[in-house]
Amino acid sequence: MPYGFFIRGNEEATVAALNYILNKEVQLDKSLQPDCFELNDFVGMPSCRLGMDTVLGRSTRESIPVWTFKIGKVRADELTGFVEGAPLGKLLKRFAEVFIPVEIDAVFDFVAVENDENEFFNGVLGYGVCI
């Protein structure tokens, strides 16, 4: 990607690039989500170095930056193209690999078109139907 390094990590440029690629309205919400886990496994101390193999304490807490992209005005018949493995789903995955830094998690959220002809939207598993 020529000029991809200008876009990578820049919020406004990333939103503009996704808006241009999808030809849809895109909004970005940034947040920090805590990631906590307990350290229950005991490792023999002679084989470990502090800071490399071990940490002090029994739990760790990190804040992970998350970018949530809200893609607006998606018709119901277009929604199936965004699932994993579909062409637009592959496009979003590749977009995240190229334009979003590794340390930031990317979440894509979709806003459906508001009309009465959106009956097909209710039949998409995970978007309009729950088991």
C-alpha cells in the first residue's frame, strides 16, 4: 500500500479510508477495555527470571485500546456479505491488518437501514436471530 503508513494509527485517516472503501458512513468510537486474569500456575523459581518469565503478584491487569467502527446504512441483503469468510468480511479483516496497529483491537458494528422492507434482516443468525 503506497501511503499506508500515513493512515496506520491515524484515527481520522483510518475512518476516511474505510468510508471511501465501503462507500458508507463510518464512525469511530475509542475505548479502553480491562483485561484481567489470575495466575494460578506455580512455576519453579530457579528456572525463571523476574520480568522475563514471572511477574509479582497473583493477577495481572492491562487496559486494551479498542476501536469500534460503526458502519451505517447497511441494507439487510448486504449484511450477509460482512460475515466472516464472505467477500466484505475478508475485506474488513484485511483492512484491520493493514491500517490498524497491532496493539489496538478492532470491532466492526453495523447500523441497519431503517425501513419496513427490512424483513430479511430478521433471518440473519447473530444479527437479527438468536438461538
